[in-house]
Amino acid sequence: MINKKIGLGLLTSLFLLTGCADENKVQTETKRSLDYCITQTKRTLTELENNGEGLIDYTLMPRNISDTSSSWHCRKATKEEWCAGFWPGILWYGYEYSEDEELLKEAENFTGSLEFLSNIPAYDHDLGFLVFCSYGNGYRLTGNPEYKKIILRTADTLATLFNPTVGTMLSWPRECEPNDWPHNTIMDNMINLEMLFWAAKNGENKYLYDVAVAHADKTMECHFRDDYTSYHVAVYDTITGNLIKGVTHQGYDDTSMWARGQAWGIYGYTVVYRETGDPKYLDFAEKITDVFISGLPEDKIPYWDFNDPKIPDSPRDASAAAIVASALIELSDYVRAEKSELYFDTAKAMISSLSSEKYICGESKPAFLNHSTGHKPNGSEIDASIIYADYYYMEALLRLKKKS
Ligand code: GLY
């Protein structure tokens, strides 16, 4: 019979060894996935070069690859194209990981095409997505003072959409009249707060901090149901500031939980907690995360809407998984131990699924991931590769690499 002390010692060593082996495995797999992202990014650059017969048009941004196509559909970087910042962001992340000077050069070139956004009035709320994924990452990695000026100007522009009577930023000025949505705020708008917090700090502008906090507070009060699932759109009265109704635009219906909307909320409140340190946002981030995690299918990649009655014969949304995986890696640093383990394990499981044959594009396409759903009710970008899924997947991998 083994001496009790030796037995315990052996068990502890075995536990530590298994832990180390698991950690090494995560590190190896994360590195393999990041190398894959670099390969695909370079393939995309080659495709863009070939399309332009040797010269890249830096105003054309990869947006999606449909399930029946194998090459990128690009869109012009105009004020209407909300996704134009993700491709420059991917190039910045690629440079951060690989330190490859070609990626740096191309990140600078594509990012430069978005400067105009800092010099025009706000078209809609997407300025945070557009300018913080591109210039934000660019400034973080290079400290270029011009980038800082552009971000600060854009944050001021974004704040012009703030309505103090309501307490949130207007998301879609163009939708006010046709839909009779006098002041509309969409859940996605939570992502834009990060740029406001950054600009408040780096431009010493307390007003931007106050706008971000007011927006987060009102959204917390009005944009979620009692069970912590979110509406996509909250419609407010501009005279009283009260909520008129919660509706959907991209989800299944007004009562359903649209996967990406909830994902934006989880990511957004994680940032709000990081930037304010106020525990009420942490508590809220946990509640809206828990309802998301508890409704996930076995492979941890959500269906496009949690309440689509056609589930399981319904498309997934890999982008929502990528956004949440990235957020959970951060959130797992803030919560108590047992929750931390759940969140970190869920993030790892999501990343592992996304990195499997089922979701990865591999040689078939130059994107990173298949199976995202953009706008199902509109019949667009269903079961496709979409640029923001790739952006958040790479962000999640980099966060995982830093943590493991
Ligand atoms: N911001 C729009 C979307 O998530 O599709």
C-alpha cells in the first residue's frame, strides 16, 4: 500500500502535470490557429492584389463570402458601410502577432481610407466599429499621434448622436421617420462606448465619459427583458425620454433573443465594467452572459436567434460566438473563481469549435470562418463568412494567447 503522504504528493504532481499538459495544448492550438489566420490574411491580400491587377484599391474592404462563393465580396469604405473597419483591424492584429512588416504597411494603407469619417457629420452610430477597430488598434500598436487625433475627432462626432432627454445615442438617424422610431438605439451601439471611454481618458474630455455611462445605464434599464435577454432595437420618446417599445430588426421577432445582439451586450458591459469599475455593470454582464451560455447548443456556437422555432434546422452565427468568446476571456478576469472557470472554459470551448473543421474555411476560402448569419430576416449573409466574425475570432485568439 502506498504511503498516504507519497500518494497525495503523486496525485498533486499528476494534477499539476495534467494542468500543464492542458495549458501547453491550448498554447499549441492557439498558435496554430493564429498562424492559420496569418495564412488566410495573406491569401486575401493576394486576392485583392489580383482583383486590382497588381494594385490594391485600399478603399475596397472585404465584407463577406457567401456559402456558394470562394472569393471575397468587397464593399467601398463609405459612411454607409459599417463593416469597413474590421479588415484594417485584422491586419493590425496580424501585425501584432507576426510582427510582419508587410502586414503593418497594409494595415496603415487600409486604415488611412477611413480618415474621412473624422471629418464629416455622423451618419449613424457605427463610428466606434469603424474607427476604433482600425485606428484604435493602430494607435495601440504604433502610438502614431495622427491616429490619436482622428480617434478623438471621431469620438466627438459620435457624441453628437447623444440625446440628453433620452440618455442614449441615436443609432440610426435614417430610420426615425420611415419606421416611426423617433429615437432608436440598437444593442450593437454598446460596442461604440469603448471609443468614448478611450477618448475621455486620452483627450481629457469628461463629457464623453458621461455620455458612455448614461448610455450604458439607460440601456441596462430599458433594453433588456426581465429574463435578461435583449431587444435588438429600443424605441424612445424624444419628449419624455421614456421607452416606447422594444422591437427587432435582425432577430426572429420582437420577443426573441437575437444571438449577435446579446453578444454585443455581453462585450459592451464587460468594457463598461473595465472602464468604470462599478460592480453593478459586472453583475449585469454576468446576468446577460448566463442567459446566453445556458441556451447554447452542444458545440457552443449559437443558432442565429435563440428562439427560432426551426432550431435545430436553422443557421448558426459563428460571429456571435467569436464576439462572446473574446468578451468571456476578459470577463473571466473580473468575476469570482467559480464563475471565472465557467467563463474561461466556455470561451475555450467556443474557440475550439470555431477552429474545428466544422467552422474553419481552410483551403476552400480565404476567410477564417464559415457559418455566420448577418441579416436573416432580410435574406442576406446567411451561413456565410463575414469579416467581423474573423475580426473577433482573431481578437479572441490573441487574448487567449496572452492568458495561457
Ligand atoms: N451591427 C449590425 C450587426 O451586428 O449586424
